[in-house]
Amino acid sequence: MPNFGDFQLEIYLAGLSGIRPSLPMSYSELAARAEAALAPDIYSYVAGGAGNEFTQDENVRAFDRYGLMPRMLAGAAERDLGIDLLGHRLPSPLLLAPVGVIGLCARDGHGDIATAQAAARTGVPMIASTLSADPLEEVAQHLGDTPGFFQLYTPADRELAASFVARAEAAGFSALIVTLDTQILGWRPRDLGLASFPQLQGKCLANYFSDPVFCAKLAAPPEEDPRAAALAWALGFSDPALSWDDLAWLRSLTTLPLLLKGLCHPEDVRRAIDSGVDGIYCSNHGGRQANGGLAAIDLLEPVVEAADGRVPVIFDSGVRGGEHVVKAVALGATAVGVGRPYAWGLALGGVDGIVHVLRSLLAEADLLMAVDGYPTLAHLAAPGSLLRR
Ligand SMILES: Cc1cc2nc3c(=O)[nH]c(=O)nc-3n(C[C@H](O)[C@H](O)[C@H](O)COP(=O)(O)O)c2cc1C
């Protein structure tokens, strides 16, 4: 049975014929080359975070405080990274986190479709953002046999929210992930310095501009007056007053599994599960929203304890290598989202670039498990596998 780690053999064997990987093998080179490849405003939007970006950087640094305990002669010749998530059997715990301007990271401007194609090729599910350069129906067509999940930014207009959810369900997305940490935009100095916010320029709003409910409330169609349409989007993007009382309404919109993204407090987790959600997504939005907070990985363990095995826990924020995937699973995550790294892969190599990033993450995770004697994710999640420095 092939292991994800076989990717390294593939690379070394190609090296015997003088072929070196055209795409970076380290995160730092990946990010640096992507910076050179992308327009400055797009790079800034993806790379930047809130405030002085302390939390964003801390998300990555904090992983260093955890270390896997090596076990020998543990029978890890073959590894199984498979998981069960929301009714799907998946080859690995990796997910493509929703990235709202992923469309613009592709040279042709169709990065959402490229991401769906990478999901189809790798079996890594895509969480498609509400903020998409192509309508969700078109994105869904490229997912192949890989499940796709739809991420909802809940608009102030409930009829529009219901329309998005109905469309996502009809298009074949198999779970609804509602993001809660972006009811209002965080303070982002990099983007402020460039006075640039892509969506206000009418970009990545295809789901809105293709929506009958959204368009019916405009004085003119988006193609005739894109500025007014973008303004209407900005004014109705969210309802900052959304509260726990609205969860029943969100739940009523669909029979699909419902997950909440951005939950970090154990009490919020318990309340969400008691209210009937089907999964928890622990994330601090990669440090893009609130600065000065704790690293997301340091918040994961209490979230997992609060979930108490009742529903799956997805984690993201700060995942840069396979080592981080392994540590998040060892801390109890069911699945792990990758964000910025795949945006850089897309910028450098299109669909192949995303596939390269995902294969690298999985190979590193797999080989770490092999070296340290953890044949399955259950072994990783067992007590004593991970120590805190
Ligand atoms: C450029 C960019 C756009 C994002 N857009 C969305 C989005 O539309 N919806 C959402 O829920 N999260 C969004 N996120 C957050 C990601 O889903 C994820 O939480 C974050 O990227 C994790 O941090 P990391 O990339 O530093 O690992 C975005 C992140 C980035 C970098």
C-alpha cells in the first residue's frame, strides 16, 4: 500500500535523472517566491494579518512548544492517515481551509476552480469560501469524487443567506461551515497601507453577483453598475449582531451538517454542541482578525476536551508543515485545515502548485509518524504522544 511519504522517493529518483523539483520544498522559499509572483496588493491581502501580526506569527511559533515523543519498534512500516469526517471516509486529516481571495492567486483569476481541481486530484476536501471569483455551482463541478464543504459568511439579509445555503446544497456541497469571527473586519495595517480591499473593488463576489436574491435588491445589475453592487455587498456583508439566538435559524436553513468556525472558548463549544451543531472548527482566522490573542494551537486542547468526542473538531491557523498537522492531531483535532501555504502553491504553480503543497505536507506528516513510531492517527491522539516543552 502506498504511503504519502513515498513522495520523497519519487523526488530522489527523479534526481537520478537530473530532475529537481521546480516548486519549493520549504515553506520559507514557498512564501518568498509567491511574494515575487503575486501583485503587491494580493500578496499583502494573503500574507497580512491584524495589528502588528503578533498572533499570526505566534500561531506558527507556538507549535515549537510541543514535541512528539519518539517510540521505537512500533510497527509503523505502513501508516494510515485516514479519517471519518461528516459521513466521509477521507485519505488524510488535511482540509483546504476557505480562502476568500484564492481566485486572485491564480494567474487566470480562477483560483477557486483550481483549488477544487486540486481537491479532486488529492482527495483533500475543499472548503469553498462565500467570497469566490467563480460561482459556487461552477466550483463544485470541479471537485470530482472529493467532498466539498461550503463556508458561509452570514449576510445581514436572511433571505440571501438562505439562498446561498440552498444553492450550496443543490450544488452538492456536503456540509455548511459558518464563520463567526468575521462579523466585522479586523484592523489590517498592510492592506490599510495600500488602501486595498479586493472585494470592495468588486472582486471575488461571484456568489453575490450570481444570486437572484442579491441582484433583485440592486437598482441595476452588477455588470451595469459594479461599484453600486460592491457597495451593496459591503453594507450587507454581515450582521454584527448575530448571536446564539440566531443559531436555530441557521440550523433551520439546511439538513446538511452544520459547523461553526472560529470557536476557541470551551463554553462556546459546549453551547454550540448543545444547540445541535455537527462539528466545531477551532481557528483564529490565521491571526487576520484579532491581534494580540493566543496562538490557536494553544486553544485546541480545551476545545477538544469540551467537545468530548460528541462531534469532530477541525483546527486551523499556523499550519506550515506536516509536523504541524501531526501535532494538531495529537492534540485531538479530527481534521486540520491548511490556509496560506496552498495560496502560495497556487500562485507559483496553479493546480500543480496546490497539489505539490498538499503532497509535501502529507509526506512530511507521514514520514514523521513513521520515524517516531505512530502507525495511525489514533496512536498520535493517545495520551503521552505529545509533550509540552
Ligand atoms: C487570504 C485569506 C483569505 C481568507 N478568507 C477566508 C474566508 O473567506 N472564510 C473563512 O472562513 N476564512 C478565511 N480565511 C481564514 C482561513 O480559512 C484560515 O482560518 C486561515 O488561513 C488559517 O491561518 P493560516 O493560513 O495562517 O494557517 C482566509 C485566510 C486568508 C489567508
